[in-house]
Amino acid sequence: MTAQPLPDSSISLTYTTPESPPHLHHAPLPVPGPNQILVKIHAAAINPVDIQLWGNPLLGLLAGRREKGLGRDYAGTVAGIGSALRKSSQWQLGERVFGLCNRPTGEGTFAEYLCVTPASEPVAKMPQAWGFEEAAAVPLVVLTAFACLAWLPAETESPNGAARRVVVGGASGGVGMWVVQLAKVYGCHLTGVCSGKNAEFVRGLGADDVVDYNRQDVAETLLASRPEGRKYDLYVDCVGGTEMFEHWYDLLHKNAAYITIVGDKTSRTAMGGPFTYLTYPSQIWRHVYGFFFGPRYANVLLYQKSELLEQVAKLADEKGVQIVVQDVVKGILSEPGHVDAWDKVKGYMVEGRVRGKIVVSIP
Ligand SMILES: NC(=O)c1ccc[n+]([C@@H]2O[C@H](COP(=O)([O-])OP(=O)(O)OC[C@H]3O[C@@H](n4cnc5c(N)ncnc54)[C@H](OP(=O)(O)O)[C@@H]3O)[C@@H](O)[C@H]2O)c1
């Protein structure tokens, strides 16, 4: 693959103070350091965390008025290779890559060009089967799903044997759809909790059972569905709240785990994840009690590992996986199109009704 001529500058969508309208930022083309690659981004994805960071006053205070990028996921082509990495043949110019750029107050992926450090940031070669828009929809959510499923108890510790029973709340969302698909790869029995309109979609991802949270009492339905009363192995919560804790010991066996990526909070725009141990201290008690007596409780953060992106790329090439992109939003780096494009992607995240992912295309 040959090198394409590079421009002198790169455009990105950035903001300065919390909740200030994002604007187009023109900067000189970033130059990759010795251990970095330069990526020409072709597609990126929005996640709830983008809105949570953009609106976070504490972060605004700590980071000051510097330009802060939006977007964490990206897919693109290698446009430059740092001097140290050129010695190995790991990266080639023009190669298609996808990855996660998790820099809360730094650069984002709603940008034409981005330097990434493969030794410390998750990045991998794209599988043959995917286009850029599909690949951009994957990194953050799949890395979170892997972090949740790491808590699946071993077969020998489960009353359900090899077909361990997993429940995922929010099965039709970005993270949920990967928990469903990966749990099925691990040979688990999967129950997805979603609204009725998404039931067939979640079944299509591989879920064995579906509970419609609008029409059924979720806890009662789960309790009634236990074969011979055998309890569940893992509950993955992608929505937040405390509704399930009343039934904690009836739902989960001693070696099982309740894993949340949100916490007790239910707001879509407030920061979730392990940070909420500080704002909801009852989570600490649950965590400590579960550690000693079971079932385990943890509020987890996504994994940042390139190997896991390589693993999912291999899975895509060998077995096939479904990547569901509800909408591809255009114009995020154009003037004045970025205003409407930002409003649209922000609206999707605040509303919280997306099936799969929302992607932005980057020309
Ligand atoms: N800790 C971490 O590392 C980490 C990483 C990623 C994400 N997160 C957090 O995890 C949450 C989910 O992220 P995501 O990207 O998967 O979100 P998402 O794709 O925006 O989730 C939207 C989905 O949630 C479903 N949903 C909404 N309310 C529900 C309910 N009560 N029960 C079941 N499903 C419900 C919606 O389906 P319906 O329209 O059918 O209701 C929709 O399909 C966010 O709060 C995010 O900030 C944390």
C-alpha cells in the first residue's frame, strides 16, 4: 500500500467549556511520535459518555478552557507511522484499523486525523467483512461487554454447568447487544431485558429468552423462568437503578455476580460507572459484602486492550457477528452542518432509545 499525500491541517469538532456548543477546530496536521501511528479517520461513533463528559462541570473546571475533542470510537486508515514503529512490519500505510481513543480532556475522534499509541491505546486491524461505519460502531461497547463477561463464574462454580445463565438489562443498546452475542459465543443461556419493540431484534442477536420491561415485571419473570429453581450466574446491568436488589439472593447464586456499567443512578447525562461509588456509597457496601459472602457486586469500567479488539475481529471473520448501526449522521465536520449533526447525535444519546449504535461519517 502506498502513502497518500497528506494535507497540512486537520479539522476536528471540539468544545472548550462544559455544555458550550462544539465548534470546528482547524489545527496543523498532527505528527506521529516515534511509537505512534497517524490515522485518517473515515467514521466515528457517539456514546453516552461523550455527552456525560461534555456536560461535566468538574471536568470543565479541572481541564480549563483548552480544546476538548468529542468522540471515542474510530475506524480509518493508517496515514503515517512513527520512526520506532517503522522498524517492525506491524503497521502498513493504507491499512484499515479501528480503535478507541479514551482521552477525557484531550483529542476526540470526530476529527480528520488522529495520532494513536498502539502500545497503550486499543487499536487493531479491521476484519475483512466490515466497512468503516460498522468498525467505528464497535470498540467502546465491545470492550465494555468483555469487562462485564469477565465476571462470569467458572462452569464448575455454577449450578447451571456449561450453559451458564446470563441476564442483560438494556440488551438492545450498544453494550447490551455485545453482551448478548459474546455470551452466546461462550455457550451461555441468555435472557435479554428490552422493550417489546426490540424483542425480535434481541432474539435475532441470539438471546434465548426476552423480557419486555414495559409489559412484564422483570424480577418476577426472571424468578419464574429459573429451571428447577436454579439461580442465575451473571446479571449485566446497562441501564442503572436499584430495582433488582430486592430480589438479589433469589436471582443470583452465591458464586454469581451482578455487574453494572452505570450504577444506582438512572440519569443518562450524569457520569456513570465506578465514579458513582463516590456519589452512591451504598454501592461500596454491596461490593464489600459480595466480596466476602457472595454474590459479587461490581461497577466496572471498560477494558482498554488491543487483544480484545483483535479477538472480536477474528470472531467477525471466522463466525460472523452482527453490527447494528441505526443511523449514520453526516456533516459533523462541515460548516454549518456540524451544528445540526451535533444536535442530532446528542439527542439520540440523551433520549436513550437507540437500537445498536449511532455512527458519524467523516469525509
Ligand atoms: N462503565 C463503563 O465503562 C461504560 C461503558 C459504556 C457505557 N456505559 C454506560 O452504560 C449505559 C449504556 O450504554 P450504551 O452505549 O449501551 O447505551 P445506549 O446504546 O444508548 O442504550 C440505549 C438502549 O437502552 C435501552 N433501554 C433504555 N431503558 C431501558 C430499560 N429500562 N430496560 C432495558 N433497556 C432499556 C433502549 O431500548 P428501549 O428503547 O427498548 O428502551 C436502547 O436500546 C450508559 O449509561 C453509558 O454511559 C458505561
